Amino acid sequence: MGRGPRTGPRDAGQSTVELVAVLPALLLAGLLALQMLAAGYALTLADGAAEAGALALASGRPAVEAARGALPGWAEDDVHVSIEGGRVTVRLYPPSLIPAVADRLAVTSSAAARPR
């Protein structure tokens, strides 16, 4: 009486098989989303570091130290700071479980400031 379709022994475990088939795709999508968030965060950090370096350069202080000092500890080995004229450029590699991905998602930010 209105119990719905009956499932026989051939249907047993079907949802488990479907979950196992879809789980790698869900994990990959989650990893990609987290990687994009990390790249966006790295861009924000690079912007702040470039600005700190440019302000230090304009005030006669060491720009590279100021830019590196504006970054969190994890970025210490993942940053390259360069100075060309009055412009400070910061290249930052976002944290990643796969180094090749971090290389492709490296962000660059530049800032310039003039002394008064």
C-alpha cells in the first residue's frame, strides 16, 4: 500500500558506489576552491607588502626589509622583492600542496611613492 518502489538485492549498495565515484571530483573541486582563495589572499598580502616597501623607500629606509616585514612568516621563503627606480615589486607564491600549482598562481604587485 503506497510504500514506494521496492529495491531488490541488485540495488543494494548502489548509493555507496555512486558516492565513491563522485567523491574524488568533490575533493578536487574543494581543493581548487581553497587554492583560489589562497591565491587571492596572497595578492592582498603582496599589495600590502609592496606599499610598505614603497613607503619605506620614500622615507629613506630599506624597502626590501619593510616589504618582507609586512608579510606573515609562511611567506618568508615564497617572496621575491625587487626595486627598480622608485617602484617596489613584490612577487609572492601562494601556499599550495602542489608546488607546480603555486608557481602558476604566483601573484605580483607593485607600488611607488615619492618623497615629500
